[in-house]
Amino acid sequence: MLNLRPDDLIHKSHLHRLLMEIVDQPILSQYLAFKGGSCAAMLGYLDRFSVDLDFDILGNASEDELRSTFHHIFEQLGFSVSLEFEKALFFQLRYPIQAGKRNTLKVSASNLKIKSNHYKVQYFPEVDRLIKSQTIETMFANKLVSVTDRYVQHKTIAGRDIYDIHHFFIHGYAYQAEVIVERTEFSPREYFDRLIGFIKKHVTQTIINQDLNSLLPSKQFQQVRNILIPETLSILVRERDKLQAKG
């Protein structure tokens, strides 16, 4: 378990309250599947702090009805919406807290349909709820793709993506190859080759430091920050070469 700072504990409490309200709403629990860093951390697959809630939209859900239900929950919990996208379910929220402290939380629900994503109902002990969520294999594959996709879509790079990939590999989790193929139109070997080149070109130590400093305890951050890029590249090279040897 992470040794969270006081501000992180407060944030996590608000995140948990919001997640419980979301999954207790029938329409949201039916049409949303939990994913991302908070999901992986709460299932024990990831050992870093995660500050947001991310979901996939399933089936033929009415996004207007989902949006209305989200707003009802935000109002009920005392969250204010500081930013909202009109064409996507993305909300930046503020919760009441002492001035100068972290008080923002993001919620997103993606309508990108990935046919090869796998979901299952899993138990989340921190909130005592059964929640439909991506499997670890699906989360891992989407995380691999997110490194380059985030850059293509938003021209941003997240150090946490590199950390998560490194963590998933060294803990022996499998990735769902079909997700990589569907999202990139490359075989996993071809994609790993491109991912290696992307990290070498674009991921810097500054990016790692700035993104992970607030998501890991100080000691853990100092232990991993300087070895993260070279170790991740080494792991990806081995995985690419292994796939190439298999033909």
C-alpha cells in the first residue's frame, strides 16, 4: 500500500465518494466500464497514486442521459464543474477544500469503440463495490498504445505511461495483442519497434520527473526515476526481439 501524503488522502476520499455514487447509479453502472490508472491501482495492479476517474462507454448509451446523471451526482456531492467538453464526456471538477491545496479531479468517459477490449465485473475492496471494468490484459495493451496516441491526439507525453508500462512488464502481466493491432493497425512487433523509437526521441528525464514526482512517495520516486527510461527501453527491445523470433 502506498504511503500517501495528507493531501493525497483527502483527494482519494473524494475520488472514492465519487466512484461509489457513479457505480450506484443504474444507468452509469450499465453503460460504463472503469479503466485507467485509478482502476489498475484499486485492483492492486499498479503501485502509484492516480488522481482521476476514466471509463469506457459501452453499448448504445445516450450520452445526453449519461451527462445529465453525472451532473446530478456532482451537485449532490458538492463538486463544481470548472471545465466540460461539449462533444465528449469530460469534466474537470473542484471540491471544497482549504485554499492552496489540490482540489481538482477529472472524470472522463470515452466513446471510442475498441472491439477487442475485454471487460469483466471485478470486486473493488476500497469502495466495497462490484464494478464492470477492463481486464488487466486490456488495460496493459491500451496503456502501451496510449504513449503514442496521446502525442498524436494532444501533442502531450505522460511520464506515468512509461512508469505503468515498466511496472506491468516487470510484474509479468500479459497484454492483449488484438487491442494493439486494432488501435494501431500494426502487429505488436511492429508497434514495439515504433514505440522504442518514439521513447528514444520524445521521452526525457524532465518529463518523467515532472509527472511522477506527485504520484509516487519520495523514496520510491528517487529509486525509479533515473532507471525508468533505459529499463523500459531494454524491456521493449527484448519483447520485440522475442516476437520477431517467433515469426
